[in-house]
Amino acid sequence: MSRLCQVKASAGSGKTYELTRCFLLRLMECGHTAGVAASPACALAPEGRQCGWGDILAVTFTNAAAAEMRERVIRRLKSAALGMRSSDLPLDADEARRWVDVIMRDLSALNIRTIDSLLHLIVRAAALELNLHPDFQPVFATEEALTPYLELFLERAWRDDAAMRDLLRDACRALVVHGRSKGFLAGEKLLRQLRDLLDDVLLGRFEDLTPEPILKGKLQEMDAAATRAARELLTAAQAAGLRWKKPALGAVEQLAQGRMDKCSSAFAVKETPEELFLKGAVVPQEAARAFAAYAANARRRAVDGELIVQALRISPFVRLARALVSAFLQNQEQEGALPGLLVPGLAQEVLEGERGVPEALCRLGTRLTHFLVDEFQDTSREQWQALRPLVEEALSRGGSLTWVGDVKQSIYGWRGGEPELFDAVFEDQGLTRLAPGGERRNLPRNWRSRREVVEHNNRIFAPLENVITAQRVLAALLPADTPQDVLAAATQRLNRAFAATAQQCPPEARNGGLVRAEDIQGASQDDLRELVLERLCELLRDEIGPRRAWSDVLVLVRGNETARVTAEGLVREGIPVITENSLLLAEHPLIVQTVALLAFLDNPEDDIAFWTLLTGSIVLEHPQVAELDWEALHGWCADSGRGPLYLRFKRRWPRIWQDLLAPFHGQSGLMTPYDTVLEWFAHLEVEKRFPEARTFLRRFMEVLHSAEEKGLATLSTFLEHWRDKSGEEKVPMPENMNAVRVMTIHKSKGLEAPVVILPWTGFSVRPAGRPVLLEREGLRMVVPNRKALGEIYYEDLARQACENLDLLYVAFTRARDELHIFRTGTPSQDKSGSLCAALDILWQEAGLALPYSQGAPPEDLPTAIPDDAASLEPSSTLCADTAAAEQGWRPMQWLPRLKIFRNPLGGFAFKTEDRGSLLHFCLEHLRITGHAEEDARSALFFGLRHFPLPVPDDAALRKSLAGALAWFAAQPEAARWLAYGWPEQSLMDGQGHVLRMDLLVREAWGPLVIDYKSGRPEQEHILQVRRYLACLEQCGDCSGTARGLLIYLDQRRFQLVEADKVSALCETCGALLPTAGGRA
């Protein structure tokens, strides 16, 4: 195999098969089927062996792709071990058996992972050098990591931070004055503006911007120039006796009066001054010059001035985003969340640092000699720049790089994917010098689709190989005023992507297949939606349903909102459907009812939660509540009554209350949420009664169990966690559910289905609208991406147009047996660059006219499969025994009764001994600004609000806490300790016990361990600090002598602890601690 190998893999061409084959060929080159998986990264390679099998790295785009490839590697080795040899893999049975044995003994060393996980691994190995929290958790959305700081800023502005209040005021004023925002609710508008800026600010792209006063001055200069030019034109026209056209006169007069919106008047862009005056007017030279000045200044204000207006609107939000990012970066070492956006840059920093790749590989424990990269066309430039040093190091040692992809399937440009990188590797002289003579390969056959589908798609997309056709298609998608150089560059990109796009069918390809296309036009968007859903349901119900299982059908749409609308339309017609959003745990009715149960038990006076529980199918459809019906229940609820709803229900239906709800109400707070729900499902036989929801019920039990392991073992803490994180919880896509799948085209990448329906094809090309950096007239500013930007705007449109065509290709090539296409549009869509205009050209080039039908449905297919949910037996683990409904049943009655008294609520009340924990909690959030009393009040305010236990309203307690905090905040060294120290650092002693220090400070003379104490001094405090010091000395990772400082907050005293002596209690610590040069 070549050391640099590019593999072009069109849809269905066996990309994963080829990648697996390349992986196994590299595996065989190792020539070593015993011992450790990877070569020692910090030692010389063993003689005669270039690498270990763990040094082969396959990088995929998703976790699912990594799991699939891992499974394929094992399966092919097992097949070879059983004697099923493959002609393209020279591996005999004995060698395959040895490889299976070796890999299965150390399966974790099988290095197949996503590129994100690789970069995270590199960053985590160097977390300390990068000043990151050692246990940082990456977050996909930057907003999630920075939102806590926004809440802190809002709190500061609400209290007494005038600077932060002014910044928020500027942002709101910019929305009103420059953004023309209406309404009083600014919260969501502020967040919307920040979301578009946070990523770019975090990456440092918006630096060295022109200050706002300069922008305002430039805008005022343009306003004055435009106004003055309009007045001069009026004067010159009057002096020449010219008679105005009435609309032109109105536009110029209003501009002269300061109406800047009239700079965009049609009269400001007229070619000649005569067009402003009545017919036959002779314009003298002076008036013509005045018109030229008017037109130039008006156009300048309309274009460049409007950009400045937009920059002024965004500028306060840029400053606010910078403040958020600055606060986050200052606390990055202690921060538990790391935006995933930063990971590629941090990994590149590690690999290109002073010690570079060798040390990174040493820390990873592998040499990483052979790289195989999947879906390379969706790799971002930042990811490739981070990965490149590893590849370069591997090539220098005789390693290799194989990258697989297909540029015409590049549909993740909105996430930073750059398809140009696919061919750019061969232009990288740094890599080609190390591995000359690279190889380009193409996988020409389609192993997925039937012959009719393959031939149809060849006819549709092959014309894009022609430059003229490609340009016609793009011209139909883009505005008529698109610059020619932008159109030419996009045409070249599209033409290159679809070069040699026609695929061959293998000799054993299945014949037949059906492709059908039809036209659906609506008078409006609402009308079109109804027509499309009506035709889609008819197609499924009358034509596809009788001969195919529902699970064979995949409906592809452009976005999540369209998926929702489509799914709702199918559900109304009784067609079973499943979407990604329908798998959201929080949206399932049974989960909504179960969460309502927990909310009711947490707060019995929550009438909404009780009503949700009562009217849900779990309770209302239970056999024991047959006397309840909707009409009676709603009539009862409408009657006037006082008191909580549950008490009124208890009085009206005492038997139902006693049998179903009272056992849980009586035990509320005594059981964990997991145990409560487990008993609820068992007592009401939820899984037995709703077998189709078993996946959702069990997934919710997993969420409850996971939350309990994290310490969220009370109703209130779990409910708070659920409110914040429920939107992220989904159940896996069931493989055996007999339902039509509705999915976005992006999510379908890499998948296939026997029947694919594309019901909406009117994709439009719209600008992304994200702010961009612009330099114009000596100004450096951030502005939204709009038409006034010129080339930047049109380049973005051209990229989206190419990506829409890539989406079309991906959608067409998912089909295995049948492809159904609806050409959808409205009169307004047909005029605005809809994808249908491009489709019309491609159909014309293919010689196809709508409607058309090619081929026929494959025969000898199973007609339908039964719904799996109906045939499943209920699980015995969650179903209740019939005896559970006996009189006197209580939750968890199978537990033996305790013979001793224990107060189960003791852990949920504030006790005297919790005072020290509260004081420590406040210290963790103490921010010293030089005003000790105010800083203490702020920390105490935060602590009282966020402490996990309810703090009694005790004035003496709060006064003592504020006094202790203020005393510490006033100490000269406190600010430096808190700013540069490491809080809550863990150590492990020789016996494996984990010790946790309150604060570790690296002083010039050595480490200083700070331990806060409340109450009186005790000998145990000294012994505890000495255990910390002993661990620090044994680790050998600190220069100088470690010392400990006990800070008695209530006593207002310090005590220095050393390995061999202890100081007396002192009022100040200055005399206790060494200076930078030695002892004091």
C-alpha cells in the first residue's frame, strides 16, 4: 500500500468495507501477533518491527461509524479464522485466529475512534500544562459553558456593578436604536445576539476592533455629507429653474431634512440627473455635479453607513461576549466545562509546542504510525491542522496516511467542514516530501442500490461534470447580480466535486427498482404543505403500505421543523412514524406523567403536576379508576373549591386515593427518585399495560439511576437536574420498530433504506446571517453577513448552493429499492432560487419530464411484518404481582422493617455541624475586590441561595458568617491565594486513601497547603495537615519544602504547620510564612 493514499468513495461504493480492508492490511504488516498492542512510545522500536497493532489509528466522523468499523474488523478476522478467505485480503485461517485471540485479549487497544475523541485525549493528557481542570468535560455548545458567567454578570449588574449595568444598557439601547427592536422583553433578544458571537470571540477572531466613538464619528460624517449634498442639489436645481418629478423631489427633500432612510431611494441610483426632472429638462453642469455628489454620498451612506449602523448594533454584544470569555478563561484551570470549539486549537498547541509530538505520543502510550481517516471531506481546517503534526511525525518514521471521502457528499459546511481539504493533502509539500508518489484511487461500483436506481442517479448528476451545465444550475440557485468571479469559482468547485460521478453496477447487482417523480404546486406555503402531506399519506397508505413493511420506508426532509410537520401529518392518518424528536425522553407522555408524579411528591400543593398525573393514561386508564371519566373529572375540577387539588380529590374519591396515590404520598421524601419510580411502575403495571413504551420507560430508569450515582438522590435535586438536562436525553433508534422513519438528510448520511421518499425539494439558498469581520474605509468592525458586504455575502450564498446540491445527491443515493421524489414549489418559491429550479435543469439534461416513473417495484418481497411491541412479553422485573394491590400495600414493602429508629429526613435539614460546610461553600465563591465587607456579603448571598440545604433565617448565624468572611477577605495575602491557588485539590496516600485540600498555593519557596477551620483548634487539625504535607513530599513533584497553614475563621487566627514543628496561634500570617528568598 502507498504511504499517501486518497480513496474517493461515492455513495454506496463500499467505503467502510474498503477502510476496514486497509486497516487489516496495515495490521498484517505489523507481523507481530503476540505481546502488547502498541509499541513503547518512549523507547526505541523493537528490532525488525515497525509498529504494534495498537499504533494503527482509524479516525471516523461519528461514534456510530467507529462502532460499526470496530465490529467489521472483528467480523472479518473471525470469518477468515473460520476459513472464509477473501480475495482482497491475503490472510490465512491460522494467522486470523492468532489475531482474533490477541485483539480480543486487549480490545480497548483497537484504535478506532472519532477525531474529536482523539483530540480530547491529547488535550486531557496535557491538561495541567494548558491550565485546564484535569477532569474537564467537553461541551458541544459554547453557550452551555459560558451561560453561568452571564448569570453572574446579570447578578452583578442587579446589585451594584455600574460598569456591567452600563454595558447591558448599551446592548439594549443598540437593539432599540440601531436594531429597531420592538417590545420590552429583551432577555431572549440579548441571548440570540450573544449566541452568534460567542464562538468567534472565544476563538479570538474579533480582536482589535475600531472603538465605538470612532464608528459613531464616521457615521455622523456620512450623515452630514449626504444631507449637505441633498441640500446643494435642491439649491442647484432651483437656481437652474428645473422642474422636479414629485417623488424625486420628496426623496431629496426628506434626505435634506435628515431622513437617512431616503439614501436608499431609487433616485439615488439613477444614472443621469435628467431622470429626476420632468421630461425635456436640460440639466446644467453645476446641477449635474450636484447630482453626482448627491448620488455618491447617498450610496455611500446607504451601503457603508448601513454597515457602520449594524456594527454599532453589534458592538455592545461583542464587548459583553468578550467579558464572558475573559471570565471563563481566567477560571479555566478550575472550570469543569470546556467548549469543544477550543479543543482542536489546544491539541495543535500541544503538538506544536516546545516538546511537540514525541512527548504527546509518550503520554498517549503509542506511536500512532498508520492513519486511516474516514469522511475526510467533512473535516474542519482546525481539526486537520491539529491532526497534521501527528501525521507528519508518522510519515517521517515510515508510517502512512489513508483518507477516504466524497466531496459531493460534503453537507456539514455549517459545522466547519471544508471539502477543499480532500485534495489539498497532495498540495502539502511538507507531507509529500516525506512520502512521495501518493496514490489516488476511486471506488467505481455501487453495492447499495438496485440497477434502476443507480442508472437514474447517474443520469441526474452526471451532467454536472459539464462546466456549462454546472454554471446553469448554480445561476438558477443564486441571485442574478452574483459577481461572475464568485459564480466561476463555485462552478469549478461543483464541477470538480461531481467529476466521474457515474457509478457502475457490479455483475451481481440486483435488477429492477423503482424511481418515481411528480410535481406538486401550491398557491401558498400552507396550501403546499397540505397538498404534500395528503399525497404522502396516499402514497404510503395505498401504494407502499400493502407491499412493504413500514420500517422499510425512510422519509427525508431538510430540517427538524419540517420533520415535525411531516410526522404529525402521518400520525393524523394513523400511519406509525418515528422521528429523532419523537425519541426525546422528555416528550413521551408516560415520562411526562412520571415526572409529574415526582413533582407532586416533592410539592403536594403543585396543582398542575397533580392534574397532569391524574389525567394521564397511567392513572386514568388504570382498571381501579373505572369510575373516573373525562367529563366527571373536568366537571369536578371546574367546581369552586379551596385548598390543594390533591386534598379535594382525596375527599371526593377516597378509595382511588388510598389504593394508588396515598402509599407514595406517605413515603415521599423517604425513597430516592429511582426507588419511587420503580415501585410506581410496578404497582400500576405500567410496562405490562404499555409494552410499546418499554424502551422509553427503561431509558428513564437508567437516567434516574445515573442521577442517583451522581448524588442527585432527592426529589428536588433530580427535578432541577431534569429541568436543565431533559432535552438532551433520547432513546436509541429502535431497529425492530415497524414504523416509518422521518429523518433529516444530514442525519441520514451513511444510512440506507429500501424505500426513500423525498417529499420536499424546495430548498432555498439564504445567507447564514452570522456576524463576520469586515475592514472598510480604515474601519475594523463586526457586521452581520448581508448583501451590502458584496463578495463575502455572495460567496456564502454560493457555498450554500453547492451544499444544497450535495444534500440532493445524498438524499437520492440513500434508496436501495425505490426512490420517490416530489417536486414542490409555490409561485414565490419558483422566483427565489429554489432547488427545484436546479432540478428542472438536471431533469432536462437527463431527458426526463415530470411526472415520470422508471422501473417497477421489486417482486418477492414480504408484505408486512407484525408490530414487535404487540408480540413482546412484559418483563418480569418491573411488572407488579397482582397481590401488590392488596389492602395495606406500601412501596418497597419487601424490605425488612428496621428495629431501630432513624430519622430519614435528618440529612435534609440544616444542623449545627453544617455551619462549617456553609462557610467553606461561601469561601469557594469569595471574589476579593478590595472591599472586604461588600465581598463578604456577596459571597454569603451566593452561598445562602445555592447551598444544597435550607439555611435557617437566623440573624446571628448570618452575622457570624459575614464577619468571618470579611476578616479573611481583608487579609493581605487572601486575594493572591484565591486568584492563583488550586481549590479542592485531591491527593492519594500510600494506602490508596483520597485526601482533599481546601487550597493549594504554589509559592516561590514551595507549596503552601491552606486548610480552613471553623470552631476551636484541635490536635486532629494538625495531624490532618501533616498527612497532606507527607503526600506532597512523597510525590516528588514540588520544589522546596511544603508547609501548611491552618486558618481558624471564627477565632481570627493563623497557625503554621510544618513536618517537625507547629507555630503558636497568631493574629497575622506575615511573620509565619517564609519570604521569596527564604525564612522571614
